[in-house]
Amino acid sequence: MKLMVLHGGAGRWESKELDKALSVLRRAAEIGFKTLSNGGSALDAVVEAVSFMEYSGVLNAGRGSCRDLAGGVSLDAGVMWMGRAGAVAHVKATWNAVKLARIVMEGTPHVLLAGDGADELARKKGLPPLEVVTGEVNSDTVGAVALDENGRLASAVSTGGIRGKMPGRVGDSPIPGAGFWTSRLVASCSTGYGEAIIMAQPCRLTSILYEEKGLPLSKALINACEAVKAPCGLIALTINGEAAASTIADFMPIAIARERDIKMLVVKRGEALEL
Ligand code: GLY
């Protein structure tokens, strides 16, 4: 079974911005699902889909990233699959932070690389330079989870962080368990207020609630969101093909890609949907 869920960030979306986000998400879902259909892995699919969202300039990641207090831009991203994770923080050398996170996972002995060292690796690997197209996006982190034909799960996230952050600030997105997590049975990723998400670890919590406590996936997600106690959204996918989304922020645009179709939805505050 092949399946993907993507989100474009939880937050206070204006309706015009939401329309643009949904069209980027649809295209990202097409790209990710095509990757799966062409024999790509769940990891390939999430990295391709998130790379497109980073490139779009419409969402708060990559070229669309928000600015910090000094007018600068710095990116965080993470990926996880098959018991391994890779992440980057405070990246300034490339818009393609999710690809850099994959390089950290596959090509270095580390899990998290930050600042100058991450930038140097991006340049060495020839990743495209960072040009910011807006810096004004109101939304949060983007993310994707996928299940491939071989029953493997992957999760990926990317973000410009929060608007008006202090230069040097790093959020939840590159922290395994907080911004993303892929366990044996569940892949999930989060979006929302990073400081609270780091402390609550909602992605790790989702796996615990589903795998160890036996909660239905949507119930596990809303409980994990509520543990954050600040604007937050989560998407998740299980090895059995169950998919769910939940948010306690105003809106979270999502796409669900299956063999038969791509479905677009806007999840609203307090909802916990089986998809
Ligand atoms: N969730 C993104 C951040 O707080 O950096």
C-alpha cells in the first residue's frame, strides 16, 4: 500500500493565502506520490514533496521562510526512517534544508548539524543557495509522512521557524520526537509553536500513545496536541495505512494522496480526523 499525508503549516491563515497553500500542497502531494509510484522509497517521497514546498516560496520553509528580528533568515529541517534520523538547524546556505537533513542522516555519523558546519556541508554537496522570496508568510513549519510499497514509513519537516525570532533561535523542527518521529509502526510530524513543542515531544508521544497505550491514531494525535498547550498541529500515518490529522491552532491545510485520488482538507481547531 502506498500512502502520503502532507501539511502546509498550522496557523492563522487568511483565506487567500490558504488557497495558494492548498494548490502548492496538491502539487507536492502529486510529486511525492509519483515518487512512490515510480518505485521510490517513503524517504524519497517525503524529501521530494517537502523540497517542492520549500521551493514554492508560498509556505514558511525554504524560499518562503519568515524573517528573524534582524531581518535574517535561518532554516531548520529533519527526516527520519528505519530507525535513523538526520536534521539541520540554523541553515543559511541553501533553501533545500530537508535534502541537507537527509545528507546528514545518510552521509555523516551525526544526527543534528547546525550553523556554519551545516552551511559548509550544503555548499560542499552543491545544494542550491538560499534566496528568500517573501519573508512574510504567516504560517508555520511544513511536513510530510509516507508509507511505501515495502511497508516502510518516513517523516520529514522543514521550516523558517517563527516570525520575529531572535537571531540564533532554533525551534522544534530539527529535534527528533518534537518536530518529527518515525517508530516501527507510526510516522508523524508537527507544526506550531516550537518552544512548547520541544518540551512536550508530541511526535514521540504519538507513537507511545498509539503503540504502547493502544489509542486510536486520531485520539493519540489530539492528546499529543493538547500536551503541547500552545498552537500545534500533527499529521500521522501507520504501517497499516491508517492516517490522521489534528490541530489546536486555527487552521491546518493538508493533502492525502492515495492510489485513487488526492484529497485536500483544512483541519480546524480541536478536530481530530481519521483520513
Ligand atoms: N515549529 C517551528 C518553529 O517553532 O520553529
